[in-house]
Amino acid sequence: MVKLRIVLGLVALTILVGCRNDMHDQPRFKPLAQSDFYADLRSSRAPVEGTVARGDLREDSYFYTGKIGANPGDYMPAEVPVNEETLKRGRERFNIYCAPCHSRVGDGNGMLPQRGYRHPPSYHQDRLRKAPLGYFFDVITNGFGAMPDYASQIPPDDRWKIVAYIRALQLSQNATAADAAGHPIPSAPPRFEEPGSGATLPVQLPQSNETGERENVSGAHQ
């Protein structure tokens, strides 16, 4: 019995010795707490000048700003190729973030302006049709007038894809027969086999081209 008590005592002593508060009582600063170490008494310090977060070097300044020096550039960055995939992604992001104000055709008559919010300008006016691509990127990044910035919601890659889609949208509203590669202007509205509901997507009927052949929604002849 005595030996058992001795063993239990040694175990308890070992546990007590192992219970140290060094990890809890570290010599550290609590955020926004006062510190006597610095002259301004602030424990939270600004990063050292020139500090770069991991993965955020941003060597290509044009990709992140849309500007060459102080002026907007007028070309797409190499990181964002202009292809069908880019335009599809740009259209998706545009319809989510931009269409509520600018409308899906970019005329500035979205649902929010129809309900009292300030009307944005139409993308199809001469000023914006001639605006460089970097201008649109800068406005999305930093906002303009009543429009807030979307830098926190839309990453740079998607911002450029929206810019590409805006330019395609501008062309679509002012296209000629030559631009449309033989397709009728305006194009025929889509027809639906099933209109869809809030829970299901619409089922689109195949469209007919000028030769009378039927095309499916992907553009393949039938």
C-alpha cells in the first residue's frame, strides 16, 4: 500500500512539473495593446518598408493596375489569353457583379437603376467605346463616382476577363454583317423547349442558320 502511494505521488509530481505556462505567458504583444517598448506606445507595427507578402510579389504591374505609368494601357496582359473560355468566364462574372447596374447588354439600365440607384453610363457611347482596356480594369479595381471598387470581390484575373467581355459586348451592339461572319444581324432570339423554373434550367431548341441547317446550342450542324 505504501509503495502504491509512493508511485502515485511520483506520478502526480511528474504531472505537476510538466504543467508549465511558458507557452501561455510568452513575451509577445497583444494586438492593439499598449507597449512601453515603443515611443508611440503602440504594439501593432506597420510592416517594414518594402515587405512583400508570400505569393504577392506583383512583378507585372500592368496585370494588377491596368496602367503603364500613370496612363491606362490598351492591351490584354499575357496572363489572360483572349479566347472563348475567357469570354465565357467574363460573361459569367459580368452578369453577377456588373449587370445589376449596367444591365446584361451594358446600356446602364440594370435592375438597380430602375429602382432608384444612379444610372451608370452606357458602354455603347463613343467615350467608352474608345476607352482603353486598362481604364475599365482600373474602374473595377478602384471604383469611380457612385460605383464602389470590386477589388476584394473579383481577383485580377477575373477582372481582365470581365474587361474582355465588355469589349466583346460593345462590339456585339455595333456589329456589322462582316463582323458576324455571315450570321444574321440581329440574331434570332433563342427558342426554348422547356422554359425552366427557379429549380430547373431552360432547355433550348436547336437554332437554324441561313442555309436552313439546324444547329444545336454548341454551334454544331445537325
